[in-house]
Amino acid sequence: MIMRNTLVAACLVFAVSAQATAARTPASQHSLENAPAAEASRHTPADIFADSIYDLQKFLNSKQARNPAAIKAYVMKNVRPLFDMQHMAMLAAGPYYKRMTPEQREAFVGRLEENFFKQFTRQLVNRSGKQPRIQFLKMRRNQSDKRVDVLSRVSYPNNRSQRVVLRFADTPLGWRVYDVSADGHSAALYFRQYFSRQPKRGGGPERLLQ
């Protein structure tokens, strides 16, 4: 249930439909609804946050969004590149990651990616009802300028709200999301617990690949 809520929140933040309203703090005046789809000079995590919502708003409001296969294709082409799955895999594998061979790491990243985006896509396909309101709160830099958290709030029609944090790292390919949490529940930590609970033989890193 925790993972479902986290992914629902992640989907809402990245893919809230065109019916939703969104607002940003006075420090960032661009409306998420009116954000340009592509603007070469804008590369901050907050801009990625805004542009991703804008682009997917348009897609989910199109006829293509009625087709589950088209949604999956869109997610893998446009949302998947926003994530640093190798970084997320390192967090999800925990101490086992250092003990993995390069081949094992590649296999584990593939397994994590398949699980994560399968559930992510499922939440988009099953979306229904009145859409919530997404509010950008702020960017919070960690100890290093290489890590930034983008904080937002999801307000639901039933007056319930949820705080969502997208964690970005500065990579050679630009800013990428390496974890997402909803009300403090981390997707990377969920997968660490998920893989550790699977029935396996052996105690080495191989247990994460079976």
C-alpha cells in the first residue's frame, strides 16, 4: 500500500491531467499550467518539474492517452529519461550493491526499472475521477550542490493532502531523479524491502537477482 501511494503521488506530480490546477511559490512566477514545453535555458530541477507536468498534461489530454500501450510508450520515452535508475538501484540494493559484479549491477538496474515503471504506468492507465491540485513548494539543496530536493504538495478533492519530494542528482546527463517519496515513504527504500522479502536461496548479492 505504501508503494502504491508513493507511485500514485509520483504520477500525479509528473502527470497530473490538464484538468488539474497548479501553482508555484512567488519566488518562481511561471505557472505550471503555462510553462513552455521546451526552453533550452531552463535546466534547474524546478524547471524539469514544471516542464514534465506541462508535457504530460498535453499528452494525457490527447486521444492517444486512451490507449494503455501509448501511455506505456510515452512513459518510457519521455518520463524514463528523467530518472537515474542506476542511482536508485544503488539505494535499493543497499550494501549488496558494492559486492555486485558489473554484470549483476546491470541486471539489477534492469529488474528495478521494469518493476518501477510497470507500476508507474499502471497508475497512469488507471487514473480516474477529479484530478488533484499540485503545488510547487520549494527547492532544497543538500550539503552538496550536486543534490537537490524539489518539494511539492498534492491536494486531493477529499481535502486530504500529501507532501511529495523528488530527489535530484546532478549527473553528466543533467539533473535526474534518483528517488521519490510521499509523506516520507521512499520508493528506493520500498524496493530494498521488497527485494529482500522475496524467497531466495543464498545470502550474497545473487539473492536480489533471482
